[in-house]
Amino acid sequence: MATDYVFLSEKQKALECGNEAVQIGEIAVREADKAEREIAIKAQANAFDSLGRVHNELGDKMKALEYFNQALALHRSSGNKVGELTSIMNISMSYEYIGDYKKSLAFTEQAAALAGKLGDHAREGSIFNNLCVLHEGLGEFKQALDDCKRAIEIRHGFNDALGEATTLGNLAGVNADLGDYQQALDFYQRGEAKYRALGNSSGQGVAAALRNAQVEMSQDKRWHNPRYWAAFTIQGEWK
């Protein structure tokens, strides 16, 4: 509910709801009997995650990190691996937002390992795509190539055509960083072909808009290098 208010631009209400949920969670954990304690801890951890997302949306990244770390500790103490993965990813994104790419990378690597153990291939593919972007940002292009290829392998394995197309775009950008512009063009064209092949699927309108924007940028002499346009991605569920 707290994050719902953020999207409605009711920032103060979002904070109030988030803080109230955390307080209720703390009381529930204290008063829960042994049978209910694990459920109460999970609820409190989720409340911390939610409040962290509110602070992220409001631009207070350090406060968000504080809440995400509290959520992570609770998820780990209760053995909630799915919740742990969510908190690790939240922490990683927060560090990326504030420009601390090395810390973001460290948590993203943790997330990749955990997603693999959980068999959560949708998240695993997305995480390896993020690893590619982070390694590229740190100038570690060889590792970025490996991460992108792993992301494509995972996404191809469960027919995530849109995700695969996105990662091909990132792969084009990394090859451009390495000066291999022909390879960059080849990967970009493969990604573009996958966008077109989506046909009348739910992602078509958004994918086409992204592709058109990338083509326009590639034709502008200021932005023609694939490093400027290849890494843009589609976020969320588009219906």
C-alpha cells in the first residue's frame, strides 16, 4: 500500500503507511508465539522492503538502503530465501543509483548465485543482464561479455524473447566499447529482429517504440556509437 501512494504522488501518505506497517510488524514479532513467529518476521521484513522502496522513489537512497538491509537480516534469520533475494536485489539497485557500482556488483553477484539455487530463471536472466551492465560501467568489458552471453543463454532457455532482445542490445554496446563495431552491429540487428518477431504479442508496442528510438539515435552523429543506444531496456510488465 505504501508504494501505491508513491505512484499516486501522495508522498507523505506513503511514508506514513510504510512507517505504520513497520511498527505493526515489530509489535507482531514481539507478541507472536513460536508457531506464528516466522510469519510475523516475514511480514515485518516485507514492510521494511516496502518502506525502502518508498524512500527510493522519494530519492532518499541512503535511507532506503537502511531499510533494505534490515529486511535482508530478517529474511535471512527466518530462512526466507525468496525474500532474501528480493532484498539483495533492492540493495544492489540502491547502490547502483548512488553510483557505488562496486558494492552494487557485489550484491548483484550474490543475487545471481541465489537465483540460480532457487531455480528462478526469470530473475537469474535479468540479474546476469544487470551484471553485464555493471561490469561494462566499471570498464570490465570481457566479464561483461560473459555475463551478457550467460543472460542470453538463460533467457533463451525459457523463451524470454523480449529479455533476450534486450540483452542482445547490451551485448552490442559492450562490443562497441571494445571497438568491434561490426560485431556490435550484428548483435544489434539480432536484437532488432527479435523485437520485430514479437508480432502481436503484448510487448509489441513498447518494443517497437524502443527499437525506433534506438534507430533514430544510431542515425544521429552525436549518438551513433552503440554504447549510447544499445543498453536501453524495457522495464516491468506491459500489457
